[in-house]
Amino acid sequence: MITLRTPFSFPRSKTHGANAHSVAVPRSHQCERRIHLAQRLASAASAQGAAATVAPSTEAALSTLRRAASQPGSVRPSEVLQALVSVEKAKLKPDEWLETLTAPGSCWRLVYTVPGKDVTAASKKQKGGNGGYFPLAACQKFDPSGFENGVFLGPVGHLTFKGGFQMDGRLLHFDVTTMYLGLGPWRLALPLKKEVALQQMDTKDFKKLPFFVYAYVGPDIIVARGRSGGVALWVRAEAEWLASSGAMRVYK
């Protein structure tokens, strides 16, 4: 947190108890009280403003997505789709989204996907598909070393892709440079191309990279649209799921 300091400060009495008021100058004391009151009112107004940034309809949509993510299959795909459309239209501010996405120990389980054409149809109130819950154990992780995304088959094996990423606002570009093939206790790294820091990449090459446009990143769920136009819902993976899926062996 950044603290803003003003060049002027108002003296506070260091005397406590019964004699505290006899030391302070009355006008200074009154001025200080007014300042404290103004600060409290400003703080309250700021809190009310922050709460008002998310409309009730958006909160309801996020609540639907949380239910769908916590218990996959408990919410009809059509309802999940409508909630996703609502959250995308809200255009929420990406406050601390990168910090939330890369928080230590955070792994994100893929729960639901829907093609872009069906999202477009739903947003226009037209007929289309509803997407569906993802049938496999898929999980991704972001940290300072990069990102890794893959499918897991418990103790049998896994297939993951790893590389660097860069996030600007709600847009996250990533570059897949290595594929990992896991079979039982073995894990084989298969380089796909030379790794180049995204900040040093040629502009033309950078624009060709896959990306996610995030509509929401919270401590429990994520909503994002991929380059192909499809939209997906992730939930923060619990330790039990990470262990049973086999992801815990990789995302240590």
C-alpha cells in the first residue's frame, strides 16, 4: 500500500487521560477533529463506491458460476452460459487480477467450456449450443517462472505445456515452448521451440501468440475468453482434487 504524505501535519496531544484536553489548543483540536471526520466520510464513500462497482445482476451471475464451479453438473449448462455472458458484459476492472492469478499455491481447474459462436448467439438471444462441463481433469498454474497447462490421468500419466506469459490489464499472452509427457513416475520434456522472453519478442511474433482475455479473476473462480473466441470457467483447485487427478505431482 502506498501512503501519501502531505507537507503539513497537525499536532496531536501526547497526553492521555483526564488532562489530555487541557494541553491542546482549542482551534487546532477542532480543526483536527474536522479533518478526521472528513477522512472517515471519504473512506465510507470510497467503500460504498467500491461495493457499487459490481451490479447486483453481475453478483448474481458470479454466484451462479461459483455454484457451477464448486459442484460441476449442479447448474444447467444453459444457466452457466448466461452467467458467463453477463460477467463478460459487465467489463469489470482488472484490479489485482495478476496477483490473484499467480498467488502462491494457486492451481486452476478447468470446469466448463463453450465455443465462441455459442457465446455470440447467447449474447444476441439467438439459438445455439450451451457448452458443457469439461469431462477430463485439466488444470493450469501461473507463477514467476511461467505457466503450465495440461490434462491429468491420475497415476497413469499426464500431458502438459509450459512457457512464458505476460499480462497487460485483462489481456494475457502466453508462449508454449515445452511439452511434457508423463507416464507413471516418469516425465519427459520435449522442447518445441527456443524460449524467448515475451518482452523481447518481435512485435509481429508477439501478436501471433495465443492469449486469454479475462472477464473475471477472483480468489475462487476465473472467467476468460481464448483467442479462438471460446469462453471457459475455472475454479481454484483443492488439495484433494490435485492429489486424485495427479496434478499435485507436477504442480508442486
